[in-house]
Amino acid sequence: MLKEFIDERRKKLKLGDASPKQDLISCMLGMGNKENEEVLTEKEIVHNAMLVMVSRHDTTSILHTFILRFLANEPAIYAAVPQEQEEITRSKPLGELLTWEDLSKMKYTCKVAMETLRVVPPIFGGFRKALKDIEYGGYLIPKGWQNHQNSTPLEKQAPVPPYCFVAFGSGPWICPGNEFARIETLIAIHHLVTKFTWTLLADNSFRRDPMPVLAQGLPIQIMPRKPL
């Protein structure tokens, strides 16, 4: 299926009916050398596309699940997120799709998603803790460096410890789906909070195995909201 999509998109790019920047596959097809030849093989394009789609499935679904859980457990935050999203909906013609400008307005919602990632990260970046100060390659790794599970919000820590929150990694190993996950999450939250309300129906404690796993899943009572 992906190969057929790649062939179709390649033809559209050659005819000028598609932009090299309109999506991931178009971008990879548009990457060329000085001779304007494709630098990625079809196999490499398929593998990269599959990586983005498959590797983000469990991580994103866990993030969305815990956002639902935290919102239901925090009434003040649960009220603030829909308020932000409703303002965006009211500013648009009925039925118009979300735009990049709309996503940039979702500042509070984005903070909720990032705080969820901080408190319940789907994937741990590292499992070791420095027992003493270590210098490696000219860099100092201080004793105990760094504990992202500090219950004090980052904005209240002075100064904010560098690299204490790297949910998507950093440097050359940063997650290639970073921006995709952010967009997908903001869009999902927008539609959930503007179209539905929900309450938890059962115990929502969780364990790590090694990813966060809710003891009983997340049973909820979900109800449609009145259209704005």
C-alpha cells in the first residue's frame, strides 16, 4: 500500500500537482543531490514512513489515555482546556478544519500534554543514575543527575535544571516523530474536549511494565456535548 502511495506521489511531484513539503513522503521524495536525483531509495522511504507510523502508536495512545485520566482527576485543569479550545472553535467558520495558526494558540493544552509526558513518560530515556560526579569527554555528569520525577513543576524550579526533561530525546537521537506527536495530540484533545465530557468509572491506578499500564484499562462514562 505504501509503495503504491509513493508511486502516486512521485508522479504528482513530477507533474507539479504536489508540493515537496506537503507531507513526510513528499519531503523524502523531494530530497535530491546536485544532479537532482533522489537520495533515498524506495525501501528507505517505506522504512522511514513505517517507523513514524508504527513506533508512535503505543507511545501516543498511552499519552492520550493518561491525558484523559489526569483531566478527569483535575477539575480546574479539565475546565481550562475546553475553554481554550472553545475559543478557537468560536473564532472559525462552522466546519472549518484546524490550521497551524490554531495549533499555535493551544498553549495551555500543550502544557497539559507536556506535563503528562513529564509525570508519566511512555518511554524512559535512561535507567541509570550517577552515584558520584563523573567527567566524560569534557562534560561533567553530577551526582544524582537528573530526576525528572521531581513533583515540583519545572516553572517553579529555580534554576530549571538543563536536560531534566527530554521526553523525545535530544541531539542526533531526538525522536523524528516529535512534531507529529505534538500535532496529533493537540488535534485529538481539541475534538475530545469540544465534543464530549467524561468521568472515570473505576480505579485508575497504574504500574510500569515497562511502559505505563493502567490496572483496569481506563473505563469511563463518555457523553456528547451540546454543539457550540
